[in-house]
Amino acid sequence: MITLYGGPTPNARKVAIALLEMKLPWRLEPIDILAGDQLTSEFLALNPNNKTPVIIDDHGPNGAPFTLNESGAILVYLAEKTGLFLPNDASERALCWQWLMFQMSAIGPMFGQAAHFTHYAKDRHPYAIERYGREVKRLMMVLNHRLGDSEWLSGTSYSIADIATLPYVRSILTAQPGQYPHVDRWGQAMLARPAVAEGLAVGTARAETIEGGLQGFTDEHRAILWGDRQHSQR
Ligand SMILES: N[C@@H](CCC(=O)N[C@@H](CS)C(=O)NCC(=O)O)C(=O)O
């Protein structure tokens, strides 16, 4: 059994999609980051970086329980454990790492900063909104170019690079259909997969979600995520 600690966020959802696609036995342990669940001593023992997702694999390497954080590393671990969604061809496998790193180093952080300054920051900072908004557009164009040349990010086969990327770009595809046509085509192909649809829904049934936070983000939430409450635990 694999336990996924997380909630309704892109980084947890990419792991949920992978677990479902790989048909691994798993369960969700909900972590409500708006309530500060990630700051408890129990959670910090799993990840001192106080971030979700984390997994515990009861049957890790050598059969022993194994704890892992960082969503990209978790995807690689699961793909190597099952031999699934990693291209066999050496070039395509290297491209899988390339696009996975691109998601982890560029799409994740830049989209995150864009969301922060657009939705969560208490004060309005036009320079930051413009800077990260432009970067999101640039990164979407890079993806659109790649997916115009290639069916999947790695090449001819669906891989963990695609799984890592869709949860971040889905809301842009919904909000701006037709703007990135090749990403749209790829997104539709992914959304047609039952595991993707199910994984993207992780956490939405919970009363308090990040989406809910978009409407009602408070100073308490800011204190937990970026302010005094976070630092007082460190
Ligand atoms: N690089 C990390 C980022 C993880 C991350 O930023 N997680 C967010 C949710 S998407 C979180 O748990 N934030 C809680 C906090 O910052 O206190 C990964 O890919 O796993």
C-alpha cells in the first residue's frame, strides 16, 4: 500500500494520476495546507520542507517502508518501481527527464508565482503580476511548440513528463481554449484517460480546498503558508 499525503493541488494530483495509471494500491491521507496540517511535527518528520506531496510506500526498496517527497522524484520512483510510463528508447527516455525537469524547474515555480501574485498576495504588485504572467505565456508557447512536433512530451509515448505537466496547464486550457492548439490537443487526449480525470479530482470533495481559498483567502492562510505561523514552526 502507498499512502499519498496531499490535497487538491497540482503537485499531489500528478502523483494521484500516476498511482491510478499504474494501478498501484494506494490511499489518500488528506493534508489541508490552508489549515496548517503541513506544519505539525508528524508531517515535518515526513518532510522537513513542509510541502506536499509525500508518499510512504509500505513495500519500498528492499521491502522496507520508504518515505519520499518532491513530486518529480516521486514520479520517477513510481515509474521505476513499475516500469511504466518511462520510454524504453534511450533518446525518448532522456527527453522524458528533460520535460520532467522543465515542469519541475520552470512550469511549477513560475505558474506558482503567477498564481501567488494574481490570487493570494494581499497587496497588488503590478510588476510581479506582469513578470510572472508573461513567463506563463512564454512557457505555454514552449509547450505548444513541442506538442506541435510531437504527440507526447517525450516523443511517441505517454510518460511521467505528461503526467507532471497537465495538472499545471489544465486551468489555462479551460480558460483560454484555442490559444495553444497543440497543448489543447494533448490535453484532450490526456483528459480522455480515466486515471487522469480521477486523479485531477483528488481533494475536490473536501469542504475546504485550495479552490475555495481562491475566493476566501485570509490573513490566517497567508500566515500559515508564508508568514509568522510557518516560520514559528521551523
Ligand atoms: N517542489 C515541490 C513543491 C511542493 C509544493 O509547493 N507543495 C505545496 C502545495 S502545491 C505545499 O504543500 N505547500 C505548503 C506550504 O508551503 O506550507 C514538489 O514538486 O513536490
